[in-house]
Amino acid sequence: MSEQPKRKHWVNWALFGATVIVVFLVGIFTAQIMERRAEKVARFQIINELPEYEPRNEVWGENFPRQWESYRGTLDTNFRSAHGGSSKIDYLEEFPELVILWAGYAFSKDYNQGQGHANAINNIRKTLRTGGAEDAPLPSTCWTCKSTDVPRVMAEIGVKEYYDNKWVKVGQEFVNPIGCQDCHDPKTMSLRITRPALIEAFERQGNDIKEFSHQDMRSLVCAQCHVEYYFKKPGNYLTFPWDKGFSADDMEAYFDEIEFSDWTHKLSRAPMLKAQHPDYELFMTGVHAERGVSCSDCHMPYKMEGGVKFTDHHLSSPLRNVAASCQVCHRESEAQLIKDVTSRQDKVLELRRLAEKSLAAAHIEAKAAWDAGATETQMAPVLKLIRHAQWRWDWVAAANGVGFHSPVEALRVLGTSIQKAEQARAQNALVLVKLGVQLPIPMPDISTKELAQKYIGLDIDALKKDKIKLLETVVKEWDKQALKRQGTLIDYKLNK
């Protein structure tokens, strides 16, 4: 019987080395599994129990440091896309016709791009729209979407009593900006609605908020605020005009039926409607909503960190992070996706600008008719067309995203706005001819914000001085009271 050949020496060492490598890799793999399991447990480990109304975002952040750290990114005001972002944009400077469109209304004084949730308190305090020390007539309803302190105040004094109050009188209560308390249950961390107007609007439609899915809620927590609303009289009760539907046409019919107007235009005397920011309503008419995409999917995409999946709370334009927001579904390059978004926004803006110029002319020409002795009977059809034309323009213009949430619907609505504005001008021209006025009506120079504001009689320097007085007296006292009541707040320091 022949002797078996001996295994070569190097083969033994090779087997040994391979065994060591396999054991090492298995060890790493096992460690990663254990780490991820541990992190999954830690993700829901509550370090500090939260009361029902804890407004301080940094306190929630002790339990959820990843979310809190990403939320702090909303303080950043440097991002700028082609038509938006978080950096400051003076829309009246960029589009002076807006001053004419809002003559007699606070938006003609001041209108800037929103600058992130963490800056909400500062922005509402400083804007000229909220008045100054001598003139701050706004209701407390205006605080509703600016602070996590709102649910607490509503619980303490009652929802109706909260609405039926003054902006200045309760201002010391609101220190903490939009954040965790607004959208999450402090016990379960489930998404919840904290602003009653949304629940009430769905109830009038016959819908129960408890029946909506988690994916629905990932949009509805945003829809508490990113919607069209009005202050129902008496008591300035916050109300969403959804009874007939979400479209511009539906809400226009709703407002006409109850004969509601936000203000009477200073030039044309038309009973006007001011759209707020109907982001949810416009979104609901678009393809993303139809496909089941939520607001959070694009504006709060998921992140991975150390094996933990969590929602990015740096709420912002999806264009800030195309890879996480858009490319999860779309396989085109980042450059192509940005180009696609911008090209659609460009088309919406083109029609929007036509509507703005036509509406500005309609208001000025209506003033000429009144000045020439027109009667209310003569002007009634003109004013109705102006009201409807501007509402439809504003329904698109006031929404964030320059129409991208639903480009097709945005273009349709803007088209009807231009049509109605030109119909108003045509009917007004007939009135002017009957009154013996020579056409065309000469247009004033409104090529800059300053010239447009001067034309409608605004003294911006006086308004700014009054606002400074408010900040140095009333707001300074608010801060003292708030700090005394709540202690030093990290969010407050960041907003200073």
C-alpha cells in the first residue's frame, strides 16, 4: 500500500489564515447585528418623560438627539434655489406689482420668503405686517402656526378664548418656534394633530381624523398650517374653507356663498380675498398625492446614521438634498431633476407674472372709473371679476414651490386668473367710455417697491419706526416674562 503524499507546508498556513479571516468577518457581522439591535432599542428609549404640553424642542431632543440635531438645520438661512429656499427674498422688491394688488392690506407693507421653522417667532415679531407699538390690531389667531406654545395656551384658556384675543396681549406666551410638540404625541411619539381647525374641517366633510393612515398623517401634520384659512367672525375663529372641496374654484364658491372678504381694496374698492399658503390643497391636485407620496417623503426624507433609520427634521426644499428626496423614486441625475423642477416653475412664473401685471392695471383702471363718477351698479361686475381673478392668482402665488406641487393645475388656475382680469379691464373700459374718460388710462410708475408703496400712500419709514418701538418695548417685556416663567431656553437663545 502506497504512502499518502504529505500536504505542503504553505497549504496549512493558507487554511489557517483563511479560517482566521472568516472568523474575523463573522465576528464583525455579528457585532453589527448586535449594534443595530441595540440602537433600535435605544432609538425608542425615553430618557426624560415628557408632559402633555412640553413646548421646548431641546427637551424633546434629549430623547431624540438625531432628530433634534437635524431640526437645528432649519436655523440655516443660506440655501437658495432658482425660485426659493431659506435665504431672505423680498418679494415686494422682486415683484413690485404685488404692492398694488394688496393696496389697503398688510401684505403691501412687507412680504418676505419664510426662513425656516426655527425662525418663525422672530419672523412674525419683526415683520411690518404685525404692526408696531402704536398699531398692532391683529388677533391672537395669527400666532397659531408659529409656536409649540399654542396647544398649551389653547388648553389653558380654551380654543375660542384663544382666538378671540389680541396678538399683542398674548405675545409673551409664545417663545418656542414650530417643532416637536406640534406633530408628535409625547407618550407614544405617534403623529397627531394639535390644531383643531384641521380636525373641524374634516369633520364638516364627514371624515374622522382617526381613520387616516400613518402615510396620510405624514402630510396632515403639515396641513395643520400649510393651508388656506380665514378668520371666521365673530371671534376670529380659525377656519379652513374646505366644505365644498380643495380646489381654487371650490373655495371661491365657498367664500362667495358666505359673502366673506379679507379687506376692501384701497384703489379698486373690490371686496378681496387673500390666499394664505394653500400648499396642501394644491398638492392634493397633483401627481405626487395621487401616487400616495406624502409631504414628509420629499421635505423630510429618511436618513441612515449608525445603522439607525430616522426622519430628517431639517424641513426644507427637496432641492437641498435631491439624492435623499427625489432620487429615491426618480432615477435621473441630480442635474436633470433640478432642471425638470426649474423648467416647470419657470412656466408657472411666466403666467403668474402676466396675471400680476394684468391685475395691477385692473385695480388702477377701476380707481380711474370711481374717480370719474362711476356708480356701484356699474362697477359691481368689474369688482367681482377682479376679486375672482386675484383669488385665483393668489391661490397659486401664495403656495410654496412656485406651482411645482401641481404644475398642471397651477397653470390652469393662472390661465383663468388672466382671463378674468382681462374681462374686468374690458368691462371697466366700457364704464370709462360711458363716463367720457379718454382711453387708455395712463399707468403710474410702479417699477420698484418704493414707488409702488408711495403710489398707494404708504409711509414705510414711519411703519419701521413704530415696529422698532414695538421690539424695544413690548417684545422686550415679553422676553422678560417668558424667561421668568420658563427658564433659559436653548431655542430662544438661538432665535435671538
